[in-house]
Amino acid sequence: YLATTKSIVDNNFSRLTFINPNFYSEYSTTFYKHSFKALLGFQSELYKKRYSEVARDGIIIPTLPVLDLTSGLDPSGNPVAPFIKGNKDKWSTNGYFGRLNYNYDGRYLAELNLRYDGTSRFRSDNRWNLFPSVSIGWNIARESFWTGLEKYISTLKVRGSYGVLGNQNTSNLYPT
């Protein structure tokens, strides 16, 4: 039995998995007016996507639109090839990071960060890189000359920093 108008069954399936564990540990200590804090950690991402689609013309029983009950024919009785499509994407990253903080009496501040990151999206000879950053700061509101002004401005910090960041966002998953 052929339907008098075009009839298609279209099934598609997609599955997306994203796993992002983060593990880190922190330690801090203070003696006299010196405070130190250290942090070490690991972070990872795993992304998997799978997609498939199939369509076939010629629904035989209109109340049962399933692939097994299609003829593969258009309304004129001509064979029509089924439409089949699918793809699979996958990428992952791993990163190790550390941070050291120092502050003297809440006035003078310093921070050093290091990240060592790798991504599956680049060739093995260019997959891993080190990304450092450093910053220094001064909390002016903790200086003796600020006495009396803290009721109006309780915190005023000047901070300068420099760092290098990585980026795996490209126009396609594997640019090479």
C-alpha cells in the first residue's frame, strides 16, 4: 500500500558524555605577620559525542511510523535510497596546577600560578605546555596613613599581574 503523499520515518540518536573531575589540596600557615598558602591540583575533561540518523520513505501503515514498516518507495512507486548519517567526536584535556600565595600583614601580597595543560586536539609534539602567571598587590587600606579613612573605604588594593593562557578552541576538533 503506497501513501498518496510523501511519507518518511526519521529516527535519530545522540549521546553526549562529559566528565570533568577536579582534585586539589590546599595548605596554609601563618607566623608573625607572614602568611603563606599553597594549592596543588589536577583537572581533567573528557568529551564524547555520538550521533546517527536514518530516514526511509514510504510509510506502509500510517498509524505505525517505524522503519521496518516502510517500503522505500515514493508516492509514485519509485525506489528512494534511505538517508543515513552519523558522526562521532571525542576530545580530552588534563591539567596540573599549583598556586603559592604570600602576604605580609595583609598589606603586601604576591601570588605565583603554574599550569601544565595537555589536550588531545593537538599533535603529540605540541600537546602539552606550561602556563605561568604572577601577580603582586598592595592593600593601601592597611597602611598606617589610612587610619581614620577605613570607615569610608575599608579595602583599597592595587594589583598588577602577568600571565600566559592556553586555548584549545579551534574551528574544528582536530585542526592538524
